[in-house]
Amino acid sequence: MRETLQNNRLVRLLLRAAYRVSDSWLSATRAGELLRSNFTARAEIEFTSRCNLRCVYCYSVAGNHTGTDLDLNHLSHVVRVLKQRGILAVGVSGGGETTVVKGWHHHCNRLLDQGIDLFITTNLARELTDEEALTLARLMIIQVSVDTADPQLFKKLRRGGDLKTVVYNLAKIRSQALRHGLKGPVFWWNAVVSDLTVWGLREYVDFGLAQGIKHFNFLSMYEHQPVEGTLPVRSLSQLPVSELEAVGPFLEGVFHSIRRGKGSFLCNTLLEEVNRALALKRVGEFPPGERSYDRGPERLTRDCLDPWIYVKVDSNGRISPCCASGVMIGDLSSGDELSDILNNDAVRGFREGILTGNLAKVCRECKLKGWTTIDAIRLKVSLVSSVSRMAKTLHRCGLLIPLIHAWRR
């Protein structure tokens, strides 16, 4: 009886909250407030676009890519604005490899000392010093780029890399955490899934679980013009029908292995890409110049909140509203204020496109976000607005960070 009463109370509280949210949503819609954002949950600051590897599927291999380093004098301004906007976590990586920047860990330590939770995507391709490993041991999340458990294939895909070095660095970071009494970061493995790696994903997952990796992120491969002398690699959408039909059930088996190992995973749009490519190939070849991700379902929009709650500062000081578009909405090097950029006409255009389904081309072709209804995304934006106000109130009272850490434990 007591449990029933408690459940009824919980239902009433949830309904009351839902009514408040719906009222807030309708009010915000009428006022056009859904196009504004006063909260940034996650930011990424690209220290460099240089990299110490030459991965065969990377955009930098196909074009005349010239790496640049961020003017780190921008850091103080960026961090000040992000704090005002209630930032929860900052990524210190982007299109390049952060650890090639001289003194990168000193800059990270300064951010950590200010109480900012950091995450990074890194290839761990060179042996870390003790000091660098200690800095990484202080981070919240480390996403490591590992595509395969086959050491020879690893070297061919990630030219200049070695799986043994990655495993060594993982152990070194954990050992520094133990030595200094730190909880240590949560490790993710990021896999770019291609025709050469997909059928080895079960071994890949088992190997990762054996290394203590509990979280996996499976990413679609963006195609570019093959470079002569490199290993030919294709996206899954280019597989023949017979193989495409087997990919879905095979991936479900991979996901089952992760669950059985008490892990978690993100698949983004990988299965969506496979299913759409299969549907198109069953009725004929792709139309000229078209790929599986070019056709969005009618009356749907992208399930993406990035233009509201995310910002990227690239190595040239340019500001982007998401991690994949490459579209510039402002430039710190030109003296633009970050606080102004995050609500300027350019970013509001992205928001309006998502809220109405009139998507920009880069949003229509995105491989990182799935599809949803317009009503659903509007409700999510409204919820973010409500949550951000609550988060800011807790932060002003000094309660937000302790609650986040307690929840994480």
C-alpha cells in the first residue's frame, strides 16, 4: 500500500512538472524564445588541427590540409563566457591531436584547477610522460580512437599508430590515478566503422571489455576521394546487398556482447545508414550524386540540440554550432564576443531550421544525429531551457558540481 501511495505521488509530481513544461513551451513558442539560448552544456576547444597520424579515411589525407594551433590567449575569454552560461564540461580536442601541442597538459591543468570538468578525444599514439598521464588521469572522460583489435589492420588504417602503444598509455593513465588517489576518467573507445572493420567488431568489443573499456561509440565513415598508395576503405553504404542484409543482425549481436559485459554504446546513425542504403539498393542503384543520407523523411527534422547547448572553438578561433558542420558563425580572431556569437542571426538560423524542418544542407546530410518529429524537438528545446534555469540556480548556490559528482559516483 505504501509503495502504491508513493508511486501515485510520483506520478502526480511528474504530471505537474509536465504541465508546467508544456505551459512554458507554449509561452516560449509564442514569444519566439525557443530561438534563444542562455545555456551551454558542452563546449569543445580545438587546441590544434595538426595530427601525428595519417588515418586513411580522414579528411585531412584527401585534401591539402594544413594544421594550425589555437591562439591560447583566447582561452580566458572563452572560459569566462562559458562559466556565465553554466557550462558543465569542456572538451579539449577537435579535428587534430591535442597531445602534439607543446605544453598542452599545463593548459589543461589550469582549466582543471578552476573546477572545470574536461573530456578529450585522443589517439594515444605516442608514449605519454608521467606528467601528461597524470593530467589525463584528472579528466572526466577520455575517448580513445581505436577501430579494430587487429594490430596489423590498426597500423594500416591509422598510419603511424600502434595498438600496443594505446594499451600501454591506458595502463599508465590508470596507474597515475591510483598513485595520486584519483578516481580516474571514464574511458570510451571510438570506432570509425568501415567495410574493413565491421566484421571484426565482436573481437574488437571483447578486446575492449578485457581492457576495462565499458563504453563504445560506433561512427559512420565519411567518404572522400581515395588517396593513391593508401589502403582502400569504404563506408557500409557501399557494401553489396548480400552483405548489407547481414550487417544489421551482426551489429545487434555486437551490441548484445556489450550489454552482456555490462557496458554501453552509441551507434548514432550507423544502422540508419545501413537500412536506408539497403532500401535504396533493393529498388536500384543510388541516383547520381546521391547517398543514403541525402534523403530525410518528410515532415521530420534532425534530433539535434547542438545549436542550443553546444559550441566549438576551432584552432583558427572560429566558432561552430556543432562538431560536424564546419560552418562558421563567428570568429574570435576578428574580435567577436563569444556571448554575442551564441545568439547571433547565423546560429538562430540553424535553430529555426531544426524547429521547422527546413534544414540547412549540412544538417540534412549529417551522419551523427538521427531523425525526430518537429513537436518532439520543440519539447526538448523547452526542457533544456527549464533545466538550464534549474542548473544555474543550483550553481549559484554552490550545489551543482557536488550533485554532479555525487550522481557520477
